[in-house]
Amino acid sequence: RCIIRVKYLPKELWGEAVNTACYVLNRCPTKRLNNVTPEECWSGNKPNVSHLKVFGSIAYRHVPDQLRSKLDEKSEVMVLVGYHLTGGYKLYDPISKSIVISRDVIVDEMKEWDWCSNKKKDSVSIMFDDVHTAQVETNESEVRRSTRTRTQPARLNEYIVTSDNEINAEGDLVHLAFNAEAEPVNFEDAVKNEKWLSAMNEEIESIERNNTWELVDLPHGKKAIEVKWVYKVKLNPNGEITRHKARLAVKGFL
């Protein structure tokens, strides 16, 4: 219900909301799997979540040249309602009430569709007058706080949920460390970072120093076994990053 209400979406999109919720939860760590995401447990690969956007946001879909004339708009405004297995976004057209799949999309998470007039609702710009500072009298008496015990919803029991008052100085460092440095999911992402590039060079030097392999010509009709880079961030007890570790592993299948 929450992701439906955030962008004031119509109830007929509840099915897409459920699918999107499942898609996101499958990419969240769960206690039942030892804090590993269901997606990684199933596929063996860390999921990439950089493409995730706010459900119901305005999406500008590129219109291919062959489908428009020179005077037509190059993009059409739609609503983001999910993700497709092919890697594209699922977009809803409120006018034709149809769903299309597209990769060439720009998502504006700050805007939403005006369902009352069937038009895109722009974000509101607020102009402020000059701010005049004033001395504020403070009351030295302790602020009254609620004594009600807050309980976690049953549906979140298997997921890691930390409240603000549970994060101490040590825990804060852990959260900052994980947020600041994410482990790359593939070689293309790793080579963009000098730290991971250095870690891979260190691994290659170690392999050559230990004579782990010998370069030979591939025999005719034979297929070479592929390799894969595995990346891991090493942390100390305070959650601070101590090392970027890269391993070159041989795939166990042809």
C-alpha cells in the first residue's frame, strides 16, 4: 500500500506494486540466509541495485526515430511501474493505460503524474524571503519523550532493520563504511576504481610470483576454462576499511 500511496497511484496498479516489492526484497539482505540477498544465494552474483528508482516516478521514454517525424517530441512522458527481466524498465502510459518495456529511459524521482487531470505534475519551487535570525529562548527542562515500546512489523522479521536510537558510534562507522564503499559486481565496474585496479594488479603479481600458471598455446579443438574476478572489502572491528581484496577464480564449468 505504501508504494502505491507515495506517488498517489491508482489501485489498478497494485499488481505491479507487488511485483516491484518482491523484486526489491529479493535484493535485500535477509537473516534467514545469513545476511545474504536471495538473488545472490540463487545466482551466486551480488545484485546491482544502482538502477532502482522510486516506484511511480515520472519516466521519459525515448521514442525511436522510425516511430516519429521530425517535428514530434523525442520522448514521451510515462510512469515507472517496475523492472523487466531483460534489464529494461516497465513503463505505464496513463493515457492509453498500457505498459511498455524500454531501456532508453530517464527517470525523474522528484516528479509524479497528476492523476486528476491526467497530466504530469511538476515539482513545486518555493521562493523564500530574506531570513531574519532571532534569539530563541530555550527551555532547560528535559523534553518529554514517549515511553511506548515500538515493535518491528512481523513481515520485516527476516530483514535487517535498525532504528536510529540503536546506532551507536561504532555502529555508525559500520554503516558509513558499507555505504561509502560497495564491492563491484563485475570487472567493468572494478577497473573504474584505482583501489580495485591496484588490488587486481597485486593478485596478478602474486600469481606470477608463485608460478601458478604457465602460458601455453591452446590445443586445436579445445576450449579454455574461463576465469572470474571476485572482490571483497576487508573491515576491522570498527567497520573501517583496511584492504581491498581481489581474487582471480577459475569457473568450475565449461
